[in-house]
Amino acid sequence: MDIVIPIITLIVGLVGGFAIGVFYLRRQLTKMQSDPQMLQKMAKQMGYNLNGKQMQKAQQMMKNQGQMPPAGGKRKKK
């Protein structure tokens, strides 16, 4: 019993931390879609300097990724 409880606590903590991390990352990416300054800042941190056209293309790509259907979904037959 002394070994089981810490292992269960570790597993629950890892799963909870992962879920919170995914939620936070998705929220940040959603904010970036509507805030060009935040997207520009992230690009500079990665070593890229985006011009206006590249910025619009990056925002469009991020917007399109958010609208994709979930993986593994069933397709309609034609």
C-alpha cells in the first residue's frame, strides 16, 4: 500500500498536468491567430523575421488548422 499510492498519485499528476498544458497551449494559439504582434514576437524568438505577406500567410495557416475536422472521423460516402 505504501508503494501503490505514490504511483497512482504520480500517474494522476502526469495526466492532469498534460491536460492543463494542452488546454493552455490551445488557448495561446487561439490568441495568436487574432494578435499579429504576438505571432511576430514568437517568430522573432525562433529566429525568423516575417514581413506583412508572410504574417498574413502564417495567420491563415493557423486559422485553417483550427478548423480541420477531428482525426479519425467518418467520411460521408459519395
